[in-house]
Amino acid sequence: MANRLFVRPRCLDKELVILAGSFAPNGSSAVSAASNKGTGWSVAWTSTGLFTITLADSYPSLISATASLQLTTGADQFVQFGAIDVLSAKTLQIRVWDVSGNAVADVAADAGNRINFTLILKNSSVTP
């Protein structure tokens, strides 16, 4: 644990929640929950190159979503968000796109391979 006094982030919008996490893809198999870092969500391998993140809570809206692919060995791949429903289904889809194959692709199981994401969510339907 850090031995510092942290100041809460300040923003113009009220009731924002920052939810961040990462998980280790496992090739064409289910993601091990033990690899998950962060709380308030779970993830499932949906099909080739597709993952579904399920949030523990629903949120009226998503302000911003960022994802990145961390690979031990460089590859022609990147991640992007697909369908997002943070209110009803509480899910976000992440796809791994392989540029050289021009299609979705699985990420090899490796201790250094991870998908990282940060979500900024609004926890109120009241506008500022």
C-alpha cells in the first residue's frame, strides 16, 4: 500500500465513477477469474477474439471507455469496444482485432499478455 495522502480527482461533472481493470486472455479458452485485476466487474471469453465484461452495478451512462492490449511479444493486434449497455445488461464487449488477418483473433495465453481498460461512468441521471 502506498504511504501517501491521495487527493480525490476533481471534475466538473457530478457522480462520476472510475472503474479500471485488466484480465489475462487465455487463447481460445475461458478467462481465469484469478487473473482479473480490479473490482466491480467480471469477464467472459465469448468467442474468437471477443470478450464480454459484465459490471456488478448498472450506470445511467458511460462517459468514456479506453482499452489497450498488453503483449509480451509484439503483434499486429489492437483492442476496441463493441456493443455497450451499462444500464440494462451492464455489459461491454471488447474485440481483439488482428490487422494482418483482417479479422478478430484470440490472444495467446501468456503471463505477460493482458487486456487493460478504464471506464468513466455516470452514477446519476441528473445533468449538471
